[in-house]
Amino acid sequence: MIVSGGAGSQYGIDNKLAIYKKAASLKDPILEFATKKDLIENLSSNEKTDLISCSSGRNCIIYKLDIAKGQVEEGTRFVTDKDGQNTSIFDSKGETLVTAGEEGVIMTWKITTNGSQITATKTHDLVGHTGSVNHLNISSDDHLLCSSSDDKTCRIFDLQTGSLLKRLTFGEENKTANLKFACAYFSRTHSHLFTIQNSERNGPAFFTVWNIEDGFQPEKTTKLHKMAITSSCLNDEGTYMGLGTVDGRSKIFNIQKMDVNCEVEAHDLIVKSVALVDNSKYLCSVSADYSYFFLQNKRSSGFFSILLRLWVYVIIVAALTLFLNKKYKFF
């Protein structure tokens, strides 16, 4: 797991990246790298290329990670948004990077590497958003890109051509006032899109499932929290979503059941980042006060799991009965 943070030398907290081998513990990092004056506020990594894309002010910084040599090297940096980059994401191969920020312009970049040297060549400007872009996601087949914005729209693009395919809006209880999109994720099978919408003025947040095969029609919606969702993540299977809230709560949401699996008041301040780790056994949340918390996922047992447990119990009871029978000769 890769963690970024800091505040600057003036606050006594150095800006740095830290890599942990055990995802369920933020102790004893296997590698730390000082980012000096660069405070990393958002990052995205690609395991195939060992590249880390980071948002720092108006810059996108790409680092090359080499665990074997125990080093992190800066490969390149470039300006993507003069008002501040909010988010970036690699495609599955690590050959395309998408960035977006406060200006609302989405940019796609072709990434080429030569050792630790990295080159980013812009391929498309995806325009249309009139507010800041909060979140980006790419479908697992690298065909579709979705963007979530404060302009109260979620837009779907063809990642290869940059053409706009769909513009989504959401109104609470069919009211004319739409809600801001905090994030959006494609399902693993590309059949559905999952979105989170926040109300204005500390109102509730909602979760919606959209049917892609039916032209992105909304299928079902549920209320997530009484206040805004400020951070989110989706596990690889597309079954659980990790959530952090503006009032410091951490939640694990079961997408199949459309219900919160477990939650806790983990922090005193806003939750800035969340990550489902150790095969979704835990949700790690980090707050603005640099505190972190691990919430254990309470998974329901399936039929075969229950059957296996009963079989183990039967074997234990049978073995114990046989042992007592031989020792005390009850029969």
C-alpha cells in the first residue's frame, strides 16, 4: 500500500511517500521517499509499470518505483491545471494517464518510459465540464472513462477517441435541483456504473446504480449518509465500497445488498482518503488531522461457508466422543 502525506517543515511534518508491505498495518514501511516541497494530495499507481501519478498543486508528478533497489525516482512533472489538479488515473496497462482538476478540463496523456525517464505526451482535451472535476475512473477494458464534477454532471467518454458518449444528472426525489457527483466507478463486468451524489449545504449523500446496457438508465438509489461523502474506493470484485464522510465516519457499503455493512465514528475531522485492504477485510481511513483507523469488514457467511463450519463441528464432536469413549468406556 502506498501512502502520501505531510504538511511541510514549518509544521514539523515532512512531505513524503511511504510504501507498506502489510496493508492492514501502517507500521514499519519498507520504503520511504521525501517529496520535499511537494505535498501529495492524491495519487494513483499502476502495478504493471510501477508508476505512481501524484497531484501536487497545479502539477502532475510521476514517480518510478523500484522495490528491489529500495528507491523511488521522479520521472517527470508537468502542469495540468493552473487552479490545481484534483485527480489522475492510469489505464490498466499504464500506457495512458488521465488528469483533471479545478478548471474542469480533462486531459489524456500517452506515457512512455525509458528506465527512470518518463515522457507524457498529451493526446486529448476533453472539455464540457463547467465545474471542478472530483474523480475519474476507467473501465477494466480501457474503453470507457467517467468523470464526476461539481457542475452536477457525470460524463462518459470514449477513452480512445475522447468523444463524449453520455451526460448523466441526478435529482433527489425527481426535484429539478440536481446534486453534485462526488465519484463514479464502473463495475468489473462493464454492465453497471456506480455513482455517489452529494447534496449542497450539508445535505445527504446518495448511491445510485446505472444500467450501462440500458443506455445508462438509473436502476436503484439509496441514501448513504446524512452528510457529504468526501472519499471513496471500490474493491477489485466490485462488491464493496469504502466510504469516508465529512463528519469523520468510515463506512463499508455492500453493493449487492445496497446497504451499509459496518460503520464507525473513526475521526474527529473530515475523512480525506480511504482504501479497502487485505482482500477487503479492512477499510483504512485517514483524516485531516493525520489520524488513521482500520475498520474490520463484517462479511455475511455464505451457504457453503456455513456448511463447511458445520462439517468441522461434526468432526470435532465425533473425535471428542470417540476419545472419551475409549478413555472412560462409556459404552
